[in-house]
Amino acid sequence: MSDTFNRRHVGQAATPDEYGGRRPRPPLRVPLPPTDRPAQTLPAPSDWTFDLIDQYHTVIRATAQRFSLDTYPNQLEIITAEQMMDAYASVGMPVNYRHWSYGKEFISTEKNYRRGQMGLAYEIVINSNPCISYLMEENTMAMQALVIAHAAYGHNSFFKGNYLFRMWTDAGSIVDYLVYAKNYVAACEERHGVDAVELLLDSCHALMNYGVDRYRRPGKLSLTQELERAKDREAYAQQQVNEIWRTLPPKSGKDAAEKEQARFPADPQENLLYFIEKNAPLLEPWQREIVRIVRKIAQYFYPQRQTQVMNEGWATFWHHHLLNTMYDDGYLEDGIMIEWLKSHTNVVFQPPVDHPAYSGMNPYALGFAMYSDIKRICETPTDEDRYWFPDIAGRDWLETLDHAMRNFKDESFIGQYLSPRVMRNFRLFSIVDDEIDPTLEVSAIHDEAGYRSLREAMSRQYDLGSREPNIQVWSVNLRGDRSLMLRHTQHNERPLHDNAYEVLKHVARLWGFPVHLESVGSLGNVSRRWTVDPSTA
Amino acid sequence: MQQIIDRRLAGKNKSIGNRERFLRRHKEQIREAVRRAVEGRGIRDIAQGEDIHIPRRDISEPVFGHGQGGKREMVHPGNKDFVRGDRIERPKGGQGGGGGQASDSGGGEDDFVFHLSKEEFMQVFFDDLALPNLIRTTLADTPEYKTHRAGFSSDGTPNNLHVVRSMRGAIGRRIALGSESRRELHRLEDLLAELRAQPVSAERLHEIEQLETDIAALRARIDRIPYLDPIDLRYRSRVRTPVPTAKAVMFCVMDVSGSMDEARKDLAKRFFILLYLFLTRHYEKIDIVFIRHHTQAQEVDEHDFFHATETGGTVVSSALVLMEEIIRARYPRNEWNVYGAQASDGDNWHDDSPRCRQLLEHGILPLCRYFAYIQVVDQEQNLWHEYASLAEESDTFAMRKASEVDQIYPVFRDLFRKEGAAK
């Protein structure tokens, strides 16, 4: 059950009505009581039929309503394995523009699948309104039920509720936008040649992670507002007029030199693609539009990259809880339970660090453990929990979970809710890897002394800001060779990867004039410098 | 109720466009791989797919990322016996992945491997090649026809009868023909009803009688309108349109005299197969005629052509005479695109070579689209010299030498290079 959120980081600007437009409905404090116990369990053959899916879906929906999961309308779609791979390869979206990298992705996905190295994702869910969930043809009935609970109610409610998604994605228009993007790119290919478009897309993709806004841009002022402000400024300036200052002789040369050095941009810019779209001197209008398309898609996927643990954990928690509730209510048979529980267990397995399959924390496992633990803290708090979480220990779990889902991203969620018990269960420990030290040091383990620093370290690990190098537009040499200066500010003296030079070539291609990249250490010293001249690159 | 949508039938092969772009991008590597593959392949399976290896660094998409070094802290699960302050040896080659998503690059520096389908393989294989002098023979006398539908007509055979159209026509006709009578009928019936409502008198009775006979006559008239008339019948119309023929015949001429050993035959065979595959991409129907010769020529089937061994001297002209005879007898020029390919080790009966040239120049080349001669040894003998002078004069004749297996494909590409394409 892996979805494709992080495979390629693609976004979409938010709607203007992010917060004010849709107030979330207040969460229930306690679940509604179950309806009458059914006379018999739902039929449980291994093969699904449309009828059966419909029956299960009805029960799952009714159960989800008992917990007041607020979702977009659901649209379930049955697809084949090939279509699943296809969606998988094109960043999990139902339509997308054509690009060779998706072809590459498809080929490697297909190869792994055929070899049996990788089970396909059981489901893909798209943050759209209505929320589209793909069910794969090959799944058994139990798996379809699991997927519906996981995707159509878990992920779906997360998409609708989490603040990042509310702020940065517009679920209602993403599919239409992608259709537009696909057609636009196709039209450009026809008019300007496949090669030109491919080069441009390659360059944009290289900078995709640097094509997102982390904060809202202020909205554009209307003409009347603009005029009003001008008037205010004028009035203010009039008040400040003091004839005596005029009589001072101008400072010799300094002002002029300062003016000469007026920086552009006035402040460093972190959204490289936006800066290029608006300011690259040589881009044609169609090229700017394509840069914009890539940027919008990157923005659309930005929340998903920041809420991996939360999103997967939430969906996993809810499929677990919903299906168990259905079993308690007498809807599910033992066979179905065993089957989905087996799959669930695989999904939330966290291999320990010395395991051959270990490749970092499993977001499903961590997220599921954390949400489950929050529920436990609410219901049966221990003294330790009362000490660590005085504000949620003993509260209503439904309300608390809802709050935890809506108002956090991975970084803050872990910083807030990673409990000592979860750290103990995972047997977490942190290692400091310092270049100047010949050995690694274990800086904290899951004990009283280490909880706090472990939690901080874990939280930082999920901070996109420190995971990705901090690279910003520093300045443009307006009066000289129009060269663009990027600046990498090192975090903990971590250097850039060697392929920075390759990426810089892409920047130079977009900018059209020489591009420099400086890597600046914590002391303000430039430790490394790259330069690419587009005429030679 | 929520609708579950079945998408399984829609959008098969949706990512084909992406795949095409991927192949386009790595054309050079793929072409190189195809070339290597052809060299190593047996003759039987030349037209198959192939696994293509591309170095992973060539297809990577660079993004900014952190390199080794600096200070970082990583949290891992599964502590067994560490306590705070423990020191661990730095693992060689760096810790695998800090943030978690190391799985993607976990494959290391392996090549990126994918399978090229047979069609794609052939596409690359014959990329940039074209048949010289390709004119699709169209002919006036006995063209080939294709039939296809073209609307409806009022005559045809019963099996083409279009029932719905016919019945529709019939209804229209019945309405049109009967409308006048029906209107009159309705008028008379109204009148009758009116008269009946009035008090009875002899005059009225007479009138009523009169009306009733009129009404009966009208009814009979309406009934006489046929339900279905031959005029209503509509037939699906099928028209025959002439299509240009795309038929080709390929002559494989090979020397099987004692000097042609298995290795040389293998070279020749490779060349013939390439030519055959190439022609299949241009023509729907291809005949192959195998002519082998030593001092005498004979037409044989494929197996005998390649496997039967003969010994004896060599008279090339015998094969050319036979070829010309066969063309004239079975493959009229206006119906067939004739291609010839001759393979030989260059040995010939000394006095025969000028005659070969004569035969080609005046007999065969005017009937051919293209004639290629390939010599499977390096040594130039009189046949080569005679042909060389012919090649200078004729543009439908080409000749090359190939003495090693790996030369066949380049030679072939060279022969069929598109005008203006780079070597």
C-alpha cells in the first residue's frame, strides 16, 4: 500500500478561499452508536464483483460516518495492473503531459513488477474532488475493502482536512489543470518540436523541488487600493517635508555607488522556478507557460511531500479502525479479517536497522503507531503520558485525533506527538555523523535522558527545509553580463552533492546567461563555487 | 448511490507516448545496442526484440541534494545494545541513506535494462534506411480492388438489403400515397355522422347510402396501397476502388560452387535476410525466388538454397539468364517491384564476366528496381572489375564487399542509406 506521493514532486496553487471558504465541520466528541446488528456477515468470496464492492462500500461509508470522517465525494475506479503502472509512472495522476522520464519510470516499474521484486501498490488515490481511488483488478475482495477504507476514507479525509492541503491544493480543479497542461505541452511539441520541449521540461524537472512557495504571496492589489496607497504615501511624505534637509550638500559618491549596486532581486528568492518564469531574459512566452505548469504541479505535490508520515499513518489507522469496527458490528467474516490483517501487518512492518531490508523509517509504521498511541493516551493514559501530554491525556480521542490530523505537518506532528512509548517500541536511537570525527556517536537512545533529543532529531529528519539543500536566488548582475548568482547556505556544514553542476547546467539553459552557484558555510565563507556558461554548456 | 467506474477497457497503452519519448532520447545507445545484437545473433532470430542496457548515469535526472560530509544526525529504529555515548566505526562507503528514501538508488550503478519489442527493434534496425527508386507500381490493366461501403443504393443483391432503410421508405411512401384519400375519408365520415344525427327522411337515407359506398371505395383504395413495394428497397452500396499494388519479388542469387564454404554462405544468407526483412517493411506481399548456380543455374527452395552443397566450376551468367527468364515469365514489370541480390565469392569462368555485365545492363537492370551485388571475399577478380564499371554507369546497381559477419550490417546500411543521411 504505497502511494506515489513522493516519487516525483509535482503542485498547484491554492484557491483564494483556503481557510475562510470552507470551515471544517466540528469533530464528534464520541463515535455515534452502531446501527442494528446485521443478520449475517457480508458475503466473503475471494473474487470481487461490482455488487460486492458496492455492498462493502456502503457499510464502510456508514461506519466512517459514525466517526464523522469528513471526505470529498468518492469515485471508485477499477483498473488493470498495466493502468496502475501507468498511473504510477506518471506521478500517480490520471492524466499528465508526455515526458521521457515517465516512460523510464514505467519501464522500470514494469520490469520490477514482472520480476516479482515489487508488489504493485494496491491503490492510488488522487487528491481531487471527487476523490478518485483506483482499485486494482487483481485484488481480492478483502483487499478491495482494505483499499476502500484506506484510500477512499483515510487519505480522502486527510486531503480534505489537513491545513497544508487546504492551503496549497485545489482539489476541484487539479484534473482539469492537468488536462490543460497535457494539451498545452502537446501543442508546444507540435509547434516548436519535441526536442525543444523536452529540453525545457528536463530543466524544469531538475528544479522542481525549488519551484514551490513555502509562504503565500500577498495578493495583488486592485487599482483603487493601489491608488489609495499612493495617496497615503504622498500625504505621509508631505507631512515629513522639512526644507532644512534640502540645504545639506549631497554625500559625495556614496549614494551613487549604492544606487549602482542596487540589488536585484531586492531579497533572496527561494522559488527558483518562479523567479525564472518571471525574470529569465530570453524565455519565449510558451516557455514561461511550461515553466509555470511544472511549478504549479510541484506546488500541488508540495503538501504530500511534507505529510508522508501523517498521511499514510492516518489512512492506515483508519482502515485498521474501520475494518475492526465493522468486524465488531458483525459485518465481516473471519477469513476477510485474516487476509487484510496479514496485508496490514506487512505494511506496518518496520525492519530494524541491521535488517537487510532496512531503508529508513517506514512512514506507514511510524504514522500508524503514533495515531494509535494518541488514541491510547486519550483513553487509558499512564502517569508518564500525563506528564508528557497533559493537554490530551484523558480527552476525547476522536476530537484529539482530528486536531492532530488537521493542524500539523510531519515535522511538527512528530515534534508534538512522538511519545516515549512509541520511541521505546521502535527502539529508536540517534547517531551523529560528524565529518571531523573519525567515528559515529550514539547521541541518544530511548531512555529518560534521550526522549526529548530523539524527538527533536526525528522531527528535524522530516523537515523538508533541512532535508533539501537551501538554495536561493542571490542576485542578478543587471549591469554586466546578466549572470545569475545562486547561493547555497550550508546547514550543519553539509556540502552539496556533486551533481549540483549538472543541475546548474539546467539553470543556465533556462536563464540563458552565465549562472554561478556559491556554497556558503556557517561562518559566511564561500567554500565552493560553480559556474556554468550557457554558451559552453 | 456511488457509481463504481470500470476503467479497465479504457486507456490501454496510455504510456506509449512516454515510451516513445524515452526511446527517442536514448536513440544512440539503442542503435549501438541493436548493432551489437545483430552481430551476435543467429540468422533465425534476427527479427526479435532485444534487451537494451543503458548506463544508469546516462538516464539519471539530476536534482540538488546533499553530498557526503558535514554534520548530521539520523534516527534509526531497532536499537539492540547501544547506549548513549557509544562510538561506532564509520561504515565503509557511507551509511545507506539518511532520510529514508534510499530504495530508489539502492540498485547501485547497475545498468538500466529494458526490453525492446520486435517492432521497435526493427524500427531502429532499419532506421534511416530507404529503398532506392521506390515507385509503387500502379497499373491500369489489372489493378487490385478493395471494396468498401459507400452509402445506400436502390438496387443490389438481397444479401445487402438494408431492412431498416427499406421499411422507413415504405412507411413514407404509404403515408404520402394515402394522405389524400384519408383526408377525403375523414371528411366523408364526419359528414355521415352528421347526417345520421339528423332526423330520418328518404332523401337523407339516399345520401347516407351514397356516402357509405363512397367511403367503402375510399377504404378499398387505401387498402390497395402496397405495404412494401420494390421501389422501397434499399441496399447497402459497396464500391470497388482500385488500390496501388505493393507487391515485390526478391531474387536471391548465390554461387554454390566449391569455393563457397559454409562461412561464406552464412555471410550471404545474412545479407539476404536483412534485405528480406527490410522489404517486408515496405511491401505487403513479397515473393522470394532462390536461384543457385555453379556452372548451371536452377531455381530451388530455401532449404536447398542454403544447405545443399555442390561442387564444380562457376558460370555466373547462367543464373542471370535464369533470373531474366523468370522475371519475364512470372513477374511482369508493371505488377511487381523486382529486387535482386547476388552473393558470390567473385570467382567466375574467365570469359563469362563480360557476358554477365551485358546481361545485367541490357536484360535485368531495366526490369529491376534495384540490384545489389555483395562479394563475400576481399579479393577482386574479373567479375568485380566488370561489375565495378557497371556500377559507375547505373544507379540501380550497387556493389559492396563484406568478408566478416560484423561487416554485413554496416554494408547493408550503406547500400540502403537514405539520400542525404549521414553515414
